[in-house]
Amino acid sequence: MKAYPYMHKHPTSGQTTISEGKDLRDWFAGKALQGLTSDPDWRQDMDGTDTAYAAYKFANAMMKVRKEVPHE
């Protein structure tokens, strides 16, 4: 599943560019990463590896719950 797909038509050439957008899982991970790194007590690793893994764990959980919760 993709987040923010778009189509852009160039104003002078009329050429259309289509982007599928980024993966929804990556978008969720980015949002989780923002939250994690904004907490001064979270900074557990210097190279960011643990933090990146944690962000994707949160993203995976969001993707799983998204399938289980009915959408309106």
C-alpha cells in the first residue's frame, strides 16, 4: 500500500508524471522515528540502528492493526 500517490502535469510541456508514493509502512516508520527521536530519554544508540528497528516495529504493528480495524 502506498502513501501520497500523485499525478503531476507539467505546465508547459503537458507531460504527465505519475508517482506511486512511498510505502505506507515507511511513512508509518518515519512518523514513529520522529516521535522516538523527540524524546531525550530515548537516545539509546549512537548509530541509530536500535532506533530504526524500533520505528519499523511500530510501523509493522500499525500495518497489522490497520488490517484488523474496520475503515469508515
